[in-house]
Amino acid sequence: MLKYSIKRVILAFVTAFIILTLTFFLVKSLPSSKVIATDKNVIYAFYMNQVKLGYCTVIEHPAVEEWVPTVTPLDRVIIGRTEYFFYTTPIIKQYFSWIGNIVTKWDWGTSTKVEPGASAIFIIAQQLPPTVSVNVISVIVSVPLGIGLGILAGLKKNTWVDHLISTLVMVFISIPSFVVITFMIQWFSYQLQWLPPAWARPDETISKKILAYFIPVMSLSFGSVCGYTRFVRAELCEVMSSEYLLLARTKGLTKNQAIVRHALRNAFVPILPSILAEFIGVFGGSMILESLYDIPGIGRLYITALNAPDYNVLMVDMAIFTTVGLLAGIVTDLSYGFIDPRIRMGEKR
């Protein structure tokens, strides 16, 4: 297991490196993103920082009308009697500068449109807590509900309870989360006026901040509950019809004892790792929900940076989603070996 774990971690780093490298070249192949600011000193400071990081070069020249550069610059800043012409460096040089800045300084660049001149890491750090809190709470809500309904449907197999739960699951699992949150905003916020129609601002009361969690959390949990219910029911029904469970009953165990000691324990072997995979699905799906509910998280920031465009912020956001997905895959694979001692990852036979 230790050898396999080390291999998986190394492979995850290599995979992340390849994904971010391809993303960097694809993003940098798009038209260059100029900084948006009204103060020319802010623009000048931003581009000089880009020169320092290796993303731009600068040519200084007296501000005279007859001098025209032979190559179109990315931007031109006039301060006093001097013109500064800033040009983008070749993409391959930018790439090595980008890698060097991350490794040596942990500098992922500065924002051009979202918050001009601000560090991309700082912007991500500001907007990461709302995304994490909403997603973690949605997982905490959906896991017990989904598992509980799945166990109920599995134990009541082929009864009206099972048919009702299965029918509702099949109907509601096909509804996208952005449709659910749109309906909830319309119904609970505008018609009933029970819940706020948007994310609470920092200066609002604690009660409004708590109420603001209900709509996004329930919207994210909706599909997860249905998925857990269907998966748990299928696993439990399979275990309930197995031969070793019938043998346990013949040895004198009651139905409840056989279910608790054998059926549920064996059914949860594939269920527990799936919780991690479900978290990644919810984490990625929150992009649209954050935009609809005006949540200041990294999901909405990803779309904002893509539309702006703000390539440095976009790269950091992409790195977070890539890292979370790869780490969840590692934990999911390793959890099988810890949950079921019969499974040993990476062993040679």
C-alpha cells in the first residue's frame, strides 16, 4: 500500500503538471489581455511587474509624434516625457518564467481584469471559503439523507415504499441543479419570501447569512441525495440476496442482526469511496449555481475570469480544480484498501 500510494502521488503530480502545461499554452494562445485601470501609474506598475516576471519586455522612448514602433505593442503608457511600449514575450519564454516564478516565489501572476494589479493567489484565497463551505455543508446534508433513503428502499424491496422512493429518485435525478436553484429562488424567495434571493453580503446579519445557505445547499444536495439513494439500494439488494447472508441466518442470527453485522458493512465498501467522488461532482457543478445565486466563490470567479478574460486568475482557478480532482481520486483509490482488508492496491501476485 505504501509503494502504491507513493506511485499514485507521483502520478498525480505528473498529471497536474501536464494538464496545467496544456492549459497554459492554450490560454496564452488567445488574444493578449490588457489591464483595465484608469490610473496610468497603476497600469505602468502592473506592466513593469510583468516585465520583472518575464511575461513582457519594455522599450522606453521620448514621447515624440514621429517615432512609430515597427511591432504593435501590447500597451503603451505615457508618463511625463517618456513613452513605455510593452510587448509580450514569446509563449515558450513565458512558460519557463511562469514555472520558475511558481517554484521559486509561489507567484502565479497578477490580475488584469478582476482586480487589476492584485495577486491571483490573493484573489483566489478571498473567494475560496464560500465555495468550500457551501460544498462541505451540501455533502454533510446529502450523505445521511441519501444513505438513509437507500437503506429504507433496500430493506423494503418490492414494496410500495421501495416503488415510491425509486420512482421519485428516477424523476428528480434527471433535473439539473441549475434548474432546481432557479425554481427554489422563484418559489421560496420571490413568491413565499422565506429565503433571500441572493448570497448575503458581509455587512448583513448572522440570521440572513445562515438563511442564505439554504437554497444553494439544497440545490447541490438534490442530485446527490438521489444518487446515493439509488446506489445504496442497489448495493444493499445485492448483498441481501447473497449466499453468505443466508448462511448467517441459518446459523441463528435474526434478520436485524444479519443486516447490521453483514449486509450493511459489506454494502458500504463501495459506498464510502463514492462519497469522495460525489464531492468532486458537486464541487465542479457549483460554478453555475454560484453565478445564479451571486455567491462570491471560485466557481463564479472561474466564469468571470474566463469572460473577462483574466488569464492569470483563470490559471490559478484551474489549478485548484485540477488538484482537488486528482487528490480525491487518490483518496478514493486508497480508501478501498483501508475499508476492505481483502483489497490490497499495487500488490504483485
